[in-house]
Amino acid sequence: MSAPRFLDIEYCQTDDALFPVAMAWSLENGQMKTVVIAPADEWLPEDGDLGDFDLHYLEEQGVPLLELIHELHQDLPDQTVYVDGLDPDEVLVDLIFSAMNQEVPFEIAAITELITSLSADALEDYRHQILFEESLEPQLPENGVYALLLMAQTYGLLDED
């Protein structure tokens, strides 16, 4: 059985902008990749207001979109990738790929489609419990993916090696 793949995106949202700033995803073996994303120029608001995000940091430390797309094509081709279902993940993934005129090579589905024995509210409560018990910052995408991996493990969806 192939392990389910998970993805989480941290994003900037202001009155004039919505774009991804960091992303984490899991691989078939349960390991994770995480990146800071260099924003496309067309994503940036004219007034330059990015709220709590530092544009200089994103530009200097961020992975260029072409490189990110290449990694995602390698790691997640033809997969269903599960998200927590709380954020505009599908919109953010579409922004990444459309900025480079590329098609998204994977499908996005909410965790509720993978773990069907609990309601969406119960799954979210469980995710929050994991984040709290593990002392994880909820806004970091790698922590979101880790929590989803732990949930999948609890429900027997990951191979035990």
C-alpha cells in the first residue's frame, strides 16, 4: 500500500493579495519536503503591504517557482494529495502552476475524503490536539503535514516499517 501524500501551504493574505509563501508536502516514504516560495511579481500588491511577511526574505530565501514546480512534478505526479481542508490550498496550488503556464500534476482532496470515520469537525479537533500535544506551531506548513501524517498513522493508513 502506498502511503497517502499530504500538503500544507502557508500564505499571505491582504486586502489586495493572496499568494503562497511556504509549502510542505510528504513523500511516498512518509518523509517531508518544505520550501519557502519566492513570489511571482504579479502576486505582489501595488502598495507593497505584505502584512507580517518580509518580501526581501521571500525573494532571497525563496525557491523560484520553476524549481518548485519541477520538484512537485517529480514527487507528486498523478497522486491524490490530501490537505486539512481549511485553507484555500487548491487556489494557492493553481496560482503556483498558472504563474508558469503549467498544469497541476496532482489532485487535491480534503483529509475528510481519506479519513471518513470522523466528521470534519472531529478531524479538525484531532488535528489541533496533535499540534498542541506535539508543541507545534500551527502556521508552519511542515507542522501541518506532520499532523496529517500522524492522523493517517493513527487510522492505519501508513505502512508500519
